[in-house]
Amino acid sequence: MRPHGPISQAVEDFRIHEERSPGGTVVLVLHGEADLHVAPEVRDRLLEAVESDAAGVVVDLSDVTFVDSMMLGALLGGMKRMRGKGRFRIVVSSREIRRLFEITLLDRVFSLDQSRHAALAAIEPQAV
């Protein structure tokens, strides 16, 4: 049974939409609050994407309203698993969310893009 209240509402409002580009890149589009309650789901979806022999993985945070340290950890884990298999990029269009990456210096670790188009072009330049 799910708890009631603000936490359960945030979890219920969160969703992941998955797409695959013509060039074989998996795009995970996150919606809602990306926090400790949904980080395990994101970690599992990233693992599935890596194991699917994708050309690359793009995580689109354009529709994310909040990111916490657990989600940053899940993203780091996904990037590490992708190493040597393909490219890993994150779309961060929100200035507030981008600031979080800058404050934690993760903007130096992750490849960040303003748009999904730019991220896909960096992974599949011939396809875009």
C-alpha cells in the first residue's frame, strides 16, 4: 500500500518515457521530480538501456522540476556503465537544474546539452 501525502503524489507524478532514435540511441525522457523515491527506477532503466547495446544514451531532464543527490548518483552509475560501450549525454534546459550540476561540479563530469537535438547530434552526427 502506498503512503498518502506529498511524497506519494510526487512519485505518482513522476514518469519515464523511452524512445529509440533511428541511429540506435536510447532516449529516456524524465518528467516530474527526480529524487530518491524514483532513483532506483531510473537506475534500472539506465541499466536496461546499456544492456540493450544502444549506440548511446540520452537522459532528457527538460521536464524535470527537481533533482536530488540520489538521482545524481543514478546518473553517474549509468554513465559509468556506458563507458566503453557508447556515449552518454544529459539534456538540461532548465537554468535551475543546470546550476545544480555546476554547484556539484558534475557539469565537468557529464556531457550536458541544452536540447535533445544537440545531444543526439553529438552521439549520432550523421543521423541528425
